[in-house]
Amino acid sequence: MSKIAVSAVSYTNTLPFLQGIRRSDLMQHIDLSVDYPSECARKVIDNEVDMGIIPIAALTKLPEYYIISDYCIGSDGAVDSVFIFAEKPVTDIQSLRLDVQSRTSNGLAQILLKHYWHRDVRIVTEGDADAYVLIGDRTFGKKDTVPYAYDLGHYWKKMTGLPFAYAVWVANKKLPETFTDAFNKALADGVSRPEDVIAGLPVYPNFDYEKYLTENLDFRLTAEKREAIDKYLTLYKGL
């Protein structure tokens, strides 16, 4: 039987999942690659891999998909790794530069600007702008170095009252139930001790890995997070 190709994210927020996968018997049955979020999505969409942890915005690009896990990259409020950074208050910005590594967070920023802050701003993908989206490890220790930092998980919670799921484990085809059950158990094992991944990670000023991995991130794909996904996708399609 051929191995199942899996794409995971290279950010710290996925390390608990990866430790569970790598310590399981699954490694005998998968080809694992590690990419940034938008590349994970592209690989799943283009059928270069069978499954991956992909940004929820990418679900709109898949004609058929299966959410195969009880786990996600999520938060219930501030996530501390998904931001709009700005040189001026968000109520004054006229332009926003998107993050080339992101799909969902770019959409989330635009949704919040439109529906929470009621701003109509110019969107750019390169060059100068009043503000910019930045996600993942590149944000660590940065929020205290810019004039304004807006945590998008926090403002989504304020706008909707819901938690958020940034990325979910998705297959682009039906996979064997025995595999998905084993995969889910491996993820559960990994996120049961997220602090185990901290040793050896780079140190950043004013950034607490333990708080990030055990408090800011919420790995459970709950009914409320599924509701948030549906709400996000509705708003995203209306951008």
C-alpha cells in the first residue's frame, strides 16, 4: 500500500501535533512534509498531498474535502501570533499589506476591518502600507516593537463571541478509517503535553512559549469552532 502524503506547518503552533505524529507508528505509513500555511493549502488543493493542516480560507478552493480530526490550530480570544501591525491606530489606516504566507489571517484581517472597525482600506500584497498582516513565529517578540499591534483572535472574539479555528486537518479524498483514527490518537497524544516542544526553541523578548502553547492556543476542534468556521467562510466569501 502506498504511503499517505501529509503536509504540516513549520510554525511553533504545529510542533505539538508533529511530536505526536513522529512518536507514533504513523511514520511508517506517511510521507511527511513541512511547509508554511499557504503552501500546505496549495499542496492539498493541487493534489500534491493527500491531506494537510490547511488554513480554513482554503476550504473554499476544494471541490471535496474531509475534516478528519478533532483537533485544529485555534484560540478562544487572543492567539499572540496573528496580528495587524500598524504605524497608526487602525481607525486611521488607509492601506493594508497582506502576508504572503497566509490565507486565513489575511481574510480575517479584512473581515475585521470591514465588519468590526468599519474601515474601507486599500489592500496591497507588496510595497508600503499603513499596516500589515503578520502571522506565526515571525511575530514572536514583535508586538512591543511597533506602535500598534492588533491580535486578530482577540478582535474576532469581541466581534462574534466565538473562538476561532485558523487551520484544520483536511483530506482531499476519503482516507481509511483505521488511518484517520490512528492519526487522531497521535494528535491527541502530542497536544496533551505541548510544553515538551519548548526546549531548544529560539528565545524572544517578552514572549512566553509556555503561555502561548498552553493558554493562547486551543487545539480542540469544538462545536463552537466549527460554528466559527462557517461564520468566517460566509464573511470571507462576501469580501
